[in-house]
Amino acid sequence: MSSQEISFHNPDGSSNAFELFEPRAAQKAVVMVFPAMGVKASYYAELGRQLAKAGYIAALCELRGHGRSSLRPSRKVNFGYSEMLHYDYKSAFDKMKEMFPDQPIYFLGHSLGGQLGSLFAAEHPDALAGLILVASCSVYYKGWQGMGRFRVWIGTQFAAVVAQLLGYFPGKRIGFGGLEAAGVMADWSRQARTGKYLIGKERLSYEAKLGKVALPVLAITFEADKLCPEIPARNLYQKFNAQADITHFHLLPDDPRNDGFHHFNWAKKPANIIGMLEEWRKNLIN
């Protein structure tokens, strides 16, 4: 299935783009896919193709600093969650709304992409039809059990220190993430340490805003995923309003829908994930 690149410009002068897959038949809705930390949108190409085959308009969006984004983190180029949300997420959403004004828009966020999607929903509570969180969780270290708490604490705080010292985070050299901005690692590690989304230098709190999110939410996690266990995933969506309609599929190894999934490989064979999305949407519509 063919796709096209849709470019857009941000208010700060940077540019970005997403890869758009459109269905040949009737269109059900828009699904905007936002990647995990350090992952290019092209990694989700099979997901985009299969979403389009299932009738969805699929947009594979880039996180700021990666792939089609005009920026690359360095000592001179820094940004954090705030810029990602207010520029790239917002501009990509506005472009999709302009192109498909009559279609409901869902955010499908993987890992960090889902955390940021949740924060976008907190800022724009009426913009989205729903959130789909795949292997996406609060990185608060207390969500892990046993030595996992120690590993998450040390790993996240070490990453922030390295980024602060170098002015960026060399994820590929260290073996986690990609080339990341120091501000992103500061926001990420602060949330891991405190459990709260305190964003940017001003430490703007999103906690109260998250408490007003009452969207339908589909969360999907995998037992084999050590980067997003079940409890940390709950710790993210439990920040939402009690009226939010939450559906959480946690796939155990013997679940027939679990095709050997872990944190990343589900995107390469997404048929069962799309099946769960279809089931969830059908229940919402009915």
C-alpha cells in the first residue's frame, strides 16, 4: 500500500512530517501513531499499512529530533516535553484536522509517545475521540517490583546526569533510546523520580489537567515487557478522571492474541493489536 509524506511547520521555525496511509474503501477514523523514545516513525510502517487495510487513515508521526524532524539534539539544540507537545504534537494534529475535518481522531502512542499523547489530551480534552496506549506507562520507579525499582531509579537518573553533562543524551552509544535532547531526559527522569509530570524549567504540573481527562482509553500491555509492566501502565491511566472509560488488555504468554509480543516487536506484526482496537471501537460505538 502506497503512502505519502505530509510536511508541516512549527511556530518556532522547525519543521516535521508524518507518513500518511489512506484506506481504499470507506474511512472509519484517523489514527495518529506516535513512537517510543528514540524510534523513527518508519519503524511503524507495517502498522500503518495494516491500519489502512482495516479502514483507518493512519499517520505515522515523528517525535521531535528524530526521523523527518528538522532538529537534531545537540549542545546547541535543546527541547523537552513542552516543545514536543505545543509544537510537533499540536501542529501534526492541526494538519490532520485540516485534511480530515469530519473524521474522529485517535492517538495511538507507544511508550513515550503514549505518555505525551496523554499530556496532549490533558491540554486539549475535547480534541480527541480516544487514546490508545500500547506498552505505555508512567516511569515512576515505585511502579516496579523488587530490584526493578532500583534499576529504573538508577537508569533514569543516570541518563539525566549524562545528558546534563554532555548537553544531549547519546542513547545509541549507551544502548538505550536514541540521540535525545537534555530537556527530554530531564522531564523523563523527573517523572521517574517523583511520579508527577512536572514539565520544563518552570516545572509546570500536568497532574490536575490529567485528572480531567475523561476520554475512552484502550491500554495494551504484554507480560514479557520489562520496560512497561502492568502496574506502571495502570499508574499512567489512573491519573485520568474517574469517568474515563478504560479498557486494559494485559496479554499473558498463553493468550491467543499474544504473538510473542514484547516492548517493540508488536509493531512489526500488529494484526492482533488492530483486532483489539477494532473490538474496543465497536464496543464504544455500540
